[in-house]
Amino acid sequence: MKQMKLSREAETLLNLCWVGNEPRSTTFLVGEKMIFNGIEFKPTEETYDELFEYQQHSIRPYKIEKFGKFVNLTGRKVN
């Protein structure tokens, strides 16, 4: 399987969905500025597309849902 290189925005958003082995959830608005750990970034439509495609290959399972500009990203436990 080809390893995908994620953008800084996508990697940061995925890191918000996991604390150790515990899944978490985060939301963002496409095109709106976010700040995480002092780092400013702006998730775009391309960031959403990247996360949507990567969810099939990620070693940390997650679900992504989009409602207009609003995107919900949720880490999932697999038993």
C-alpha cells in the first residue's frame, strides 16, 4: 500500500482526534482560520478531500462528515 504524505493541516486535525489510544472528535469550518498549540492554519476544501481519501488507509481509524462548510472529524475505536 502506498503511504500518503499528509499536509500539515490534515495531520494537525487528525492529531486532534486521538489522545494516546483514546479517540476524540473535532470540528472545523472549511476556509476558516484555526489555531492549535500556537500554530495558525486554515483547512481548505483540499484538506477535506485529503482527509476523506486518507480515512481508508489510516492506521488510526476515523470518520469524516461534511455539512456545507462544517466538517466533523471523529476518531473511532476498532475492536
